[in-house]
Amino acid sequence: MSTPQTGKFVTGSLLRHVVVMSLSGTLGLSFTFLVDFLALWWVSRLHDEAMIAALGIAGTIQFAVLSIAIGMMIGTVALVSRAIGMGDRPQARRIATVGILLTAAVQALVALVLWVARRQVLAASGAEGEVLDLADHFLAITLLSMPTIAAGIATSAVLRAVGDAWRSMAVTMVAGLCAVVLDPLLIVWTGWGVTGAALSIVIARTAMFVVGAWFVVVRHDMLARPRVADIARFIGPYAGIALPAIATQLSTPFGNWILTREITRFGESAVAGWGVVMRLSILAFGGIFALSGAIGGIIGQNFGAGRPDRVAGAYVAALQFCAAYTLVVWALMAALSGAVVRSFGLASAGEAVVRAFASWGAGAFIFTGALFVANATFNNLARPLWSTLANWFRDGALMLPMVLAFTSGAGAVGVIWANAAANAVAGIVAALAAWHTIRRLRPTPGPAA
């Protein structure tokens, strides 16, 4: 089968590209996050808030590890899509191979270090007693599968970079479908509880990687034979994007860690409610999280093709999608907040946290999305350090003082307000900086110009 040598995003409707890539990414990413959400929901069927709290804290730590893989994925998407935009598919194959191998290797090393120190990290996050023991047991099983899901995410990124939205979606959907089947069996039917949730996640991650590798190798022939020379050649440009992207991605789990640590002061029920909010926000706003990856490939190809006009158009289309998606999901979440609270069986403190998020905090995802779009723009326009500064401005500079200020007056609910306020300020600043960067681009000769 012949494959076009130029990128599919350098022609056609930019809004359509953004919508198709974002919605397909939304479905795929939501199914990935569905794995953790369903695990938490089925554990709640056992009516033990300590289990819910344990999975909430453990999930925050796992998200930090996975953020490294997501940062490396950004480097892979940026370089692969840029090579395709320039019409150099052989180089794109070699970059994809290096990206997947490095992602899996680094994730394995980080997961091993955290596995050894997991109990100390959990204690520093505010876990204690039964919650600490359950979270420790959960991480002891699931951390070992982090290299597998990292490699699976990397294969999905390669598919997205070449413009295969639906197979990229299918890779991540597999994990969610596995969880749909396995969670009730391994958590409730067997009575394994937290152990069953952990095993279900490991199996789902393995299935995701297998499907992703099949599509990348068999369908698109996007992997080359691994060579030390390729690693030596591409590791510099790759690290130039991936390292700042990793630093950028780590800011979010750091901010979440601050919020989680502070909310533990308000008791087990508040922590359980925060755990539900974390899973619910990632699941419901999968379109916002997917938008960053979707816009990255589109901007990367048009930047490589020397089309700043289309880069600007893609940026505007992404912000429009972000606003529309957030408003729809926010309305649905506000309407269904009562059902969510009842479904998880939360006590009063946990209920207050969930209702505050569904009624007001969810609206701040308009600004969170603007921050993500700006970050993707910086990463794919060879300014990755700018995205690092934008995210750490939010999580390193704004988050702690805001959470201390809001919780002093509003208690556990103040965590929701602090998170929303930090995202609003950082999102506006980053969006303006990204637009200024785009407006300074100049056309260059390219194969699709």
C-alpha cells in the first residue's frame, strides 16, 4: 500500500482537522481514563471510603509517573509530524522507533525507583493507617506495568502524528473495554477489592500496548530497525523537546499533590470526594486533554511545511473547540452531580467537594484547555521551555498560596476554588503568549506550501 509523503494536515479545513482529531482522541483518551474511573467506581460498591481514598492518593502518584511518558510522547509527536510535514517519511520512522524505545526505558527506570520508595512517597502525600496500607498494596502491583502503558501511549502518539485518528483512538479504547469486563469480575465478584482493581489495570495496559504496536508496525510500517546510530542522531533534538515537555507535564501532578496533601487535613471523606473529582474531571474532560495532542500534530505538520497562516488557523480552531466542549460538559456535569454523589456513596464532606466541582470548578476547564493548547503550540514551534514556564507558573507559583487562602475560609471546598483560580490566571497568560509567538512566524518554502 502506498503512503502519501506529505502530511494530511497541510491541506483541508483546519477546524475539521481539529474536531476530528480531538473527538477521536477524546474517545480514546476517555477510554484510557475509564480504566481508573471504573476501578474507583467498582471499589465504591464495597462501601469502604478508605479504599476510595487509597485509590485516589495512589492515582495521583501514578499520574506523576505517567506524566513523564506523556512528556516524551510530546517529543515524539513533534518530531515525527514535522518530518512528515517536510516529506521525509524514512526519517519519521526512525524517530518513531527511537521515541518508543526511550519512552519505555525511562518509564521503567522511574517506575522502579518509585516502587522501592512508594510507602515513603504515600506517607509524604498525607496517607496514613488503612489508607496508606491499601494504597501501598495497589502501587506495588500497578507500578510494574507503567513501562507497558508508556509504550502504548507512544504508539498511539505515532499514529496521531501520521494523522490516523481512529486507530490512535482504538489503541486507547482497548484499555477501557478491558476494564469494563474485568473490573466487576476482579473487584466485586471475586471479592479481591483493591487487588482486583490493580490486576485489571495491569491487564488493560498490556492489551493497549499490543494493539498499538500492531497498528504502528503492520498497518503503517512506522518503525525502523533499532540502531544505535539513530539514537545518537535524534536524541539531541528529541531531548530538546521531550525534557522541557516532561518538566511541563510534571507540574500538573505536583500541583495535584499540593491539593491532595492539603485536602487530607479535612478527613477521609473529603479525600474520597477529591479522588472522585480527579477521576471525573479526567474522564469528562477527555476532550480537553486530547486537544493538546490533537493540535500538536496539526501545528507540527504546518510548521514543518512553512505555513504560519495555517498554524494560526489551527490555534484559533483549537480554542473554539475548547470553549464549546467545556460549556457542554460543564452543563451536563452540573445536572448530574447529585447522581454522581449517590453513585459513589460519599459522606457529607466528600459530597460538598464533588458538588463544588460540578457546579463551578468544571467551568475553569476553558482556561485549562487554553493552557494546554498554548503548551502544544510552544512545543511544536520549537519553544518548549515556554510551555514549561507556563505550567510551573500555575502549579509552582500560584497553586500553594491560592489553596492556603481558599481553604482557610472554605475548608475542603477551597481546594476546588484554588485549582480553578490558578488555571484561569495561567491559561489567560499562556494563551496570549502563544498567540504572540504565532503572529511572529514567517512563511518558508516547503513541499506543501
